[in-house]
Amino acid sequence: MGANPSAALGVSTEADARIPADHPGVLDLFAVLAYGEISAFYRLAEEAKLSPTLRGKVAVAKMAAAEMEHFETLEQALRSRGVDVFDAMAPFVRALDAYHASTDPSTWLESMVKFYVGDGIAADFYNVLADALAPEVGTVVHDVLAETSHSEFVVEEVRRTVAESRSERDRLTLWGRRLLGEAITQAQYVMAQRDELTELVLIATGDLNGIAALFERMQASHAERMRVLGLG
Amino acid sequence: MGANPSAALGVSTEADARIPADHPGVLDLFAVLAYGEISAFYRLAEEAKLSPTLRGKVAVAKMAAAEMEHFETLEQALRSRGVDVFDAMAPFVRALDAYHASTDPSTWLESMVKFYVGDGIAADFYNVLADALAPEVGTVVHDVLAETSHSEFVVEEVRRTVAESRSERDRLTLWGRRLLGEAITQAQYVMAQRDELTELVLIATGDLNGIAALFERMQASHAERMRVLGLG
């Protein structure tokens, strides 16, 4: 997953870790991220077919391969804690599959916007948790969310197209709004299902007001990403 | 691409390099390998859908990601020689696409056999060229053909199934034979199109008799791989 302007969220740093490395929610966090990487891999490989050029297909294949490297990092992190990644991922399959089913791109540009914006939203959310974790586990999360240079490819493709077409810009702006809505819906669904993950979020954000504030900051960060793409 | 028992071919070693690093056929060789990696990536990602389990899907995704690492090695090798990988790959798109179109698997097991056997055939062929190349370029070729541990997954899946089903074994044996035939057809087509690549093959094998002997050794090596899978 590639992150975007997460720095804009102004979240806390690793220095004030409030969640011990052996908190059971950490396993859930690794697992939901791992299934996210697998989902993203297959989504990218599938949507690359929409690319009009071989260059585009190759750029997307590289992004997909990067997701698998991240998956292997998480698989290893779970294994070193005695946990099988497939068992751990099972509870998250439904919510992540539902997110992808409800945001199935119909064009190459929708696919690119989803990649950039969707991963940005996920990175904003998970980085806040990572900041609150003991450094030895927080680092794993930050690493798999680290921005890759591949996403620059997306920014250039989208900016060029929407600069030339007002209707494309309007359509993709609505698409970006829908992605944010669906992502937040599924994040809330996951938290409602997994008490230990919810506890991580509560510790990381302080309290229920903190969660609300986090979602507000995520919206601001999303708006900034849309501007980077020339949208909104 | 993952190789199999290439050692069985009894080919020459890097010590007797007969092809200089700046032979123009080297660029063709890097390019056809690069397009092979891209094709394999998308084929694997597509065929993973046939997997009955998430474990199978993930194993295939890892293989696909390894193909992209190899692609990046070749892209870099071409770039360092001032060649754009996309321009260089263009002459090989048709033959490789034709190979994949003529050997489109209809089941998960056919897909796994194609991965193992097809890559083995390719590795046998290209490793013979690599052995004849100056070491600094031969190494690049050997590296991208190096066997990965992922293919062990294929061997186990196929062996287990064919041990239980005679009809499956017969069907996959025919499938393996067809893969060899189509691969040799396309290899001959590529050589007929690209004089400089043909020259590499002639230098590496000695003469036309040497090419015939190479294809015979490839058939023996193919038969050995089929036995490893419990087929033939």
C-alpha cells in the first residue's frame, strides 16, 4: 500500500508508545493489513487489463509486486509470534472483499484513483495506530504503508487527463467521494467485529471523541490527496 | 521464471564464454526474457483465480511478484546499455502472446503444470545461451532464471492429485506434451524473426546439428520434469 500526505494529519510520534508489543490487537492489525495486501495485489493485476498501454500494465504490475513484499513482511511478523497468517486473516476477508466489490472500477482512471486514494485513506488510519504502538511493532506497520515511487505514475496519469476533460474531472471527483464513504463504512464494520482492534484504536486516539477527530482529519487528508490529483 | 533440473542438460560452463558482452543478440535475449516475465506475471495473476484456496492464491501471487523482480533486473540491464525495455520487447510480444493463447489452462492443475513445465523449458533453452555469454551478462540471465522455492508448492499439489486420479494423470500428461510442442514452435518462430538471437543460439550450440542436439536434450529434461510431477 502506498501512503500519501499522512504528515498532514499531525499525529503523535513513536516516542509516546502507549500500546505494548504483545497487545492481542497487534495480531489483528497485522492480519487485516496482510489481507489488504493480497486484495490489492489481485485488484491491481485484474485492473491492469484496463490499461491502454504496456507501460501502464508494467507500472501496475510493479505496484502489485510491492504489495506482495509487504504481505511477506506481515506473514513473517505473524509467524515469529506463532500465528498462521491465513488463520489470522480469516475474520477480515468479508469486510475487505465487500469494500472492493462496492468500489469496482469501470475505467482505467477510476482504477488509478482508487489505488491512490484508497491506499491513502488506509495509510492515514493505520499510521495513527502504528504511532501508538511499541516501536518494534509500529515499525512493521509503517514499513508496509510506506509510500512507493510507483504512485507518482498515478498522479501524472490522472492530472494529465482531468486537466483536459471537465466531465472526466467531475466524474472522478464523485468517484473519490464514494471511495472515502465506502472505506469508512468498512473500517467501522471491522472495528465493530473485532474488540481487540477497536481497543487499539481507542488507545491510539484517546477516546470516542478522538476517533471522531481522527475521521475528520482523514477527510481533510483525503481532500488534500484529491487536490494533488487535480480533483475536487 | 523458475528453472528445474537444467544441470541434467550437461551444458558448458561460464568458463568458456564465446559470446562478447556487446553482441547485439544480448539485447534481444534480455528483451525476450523481460517480456516473458511480464507475460508470466499476468498469466499467474489471472490463473490464480482458478485456485480453490486462499493459500493457493497467495502462493501464486508470490510467484508472480518474483517474476516482476526479474523483470526489473532485466529492465535495469537494458537501461544501463541505453536501451528502453519497451522498445526492445516489442518484437517478441506476438510470439509470446501466441504461446500463452495456444496454451490457456482450463483448470488450476493445468495452470500449475504449465507454470512448472513451461518455465523449465524456457530455462533449459536460455541457460544454454547464458553459459556461452561473457560472465557479466551470463550472470544476469542465470539470475532471472534461478529456481525459486515457490515451485515446490506446484510439485506437491500436482503429485498429490495425480497419485489419486488416473484420469487426471493421463489428461495432464497430454497437456505437458502439448506445452513442449507449443514452446518449441514459438521458440523457432522467434529465432526465424530475429537474426541476432539466432546467431547467439548458433554460437552457443556450435552449429545446426548443435541446435538439434539442444532440442533433444530439452526433451529429455522435460521428460524428467514430468516424472518429478508424477506424470508421463
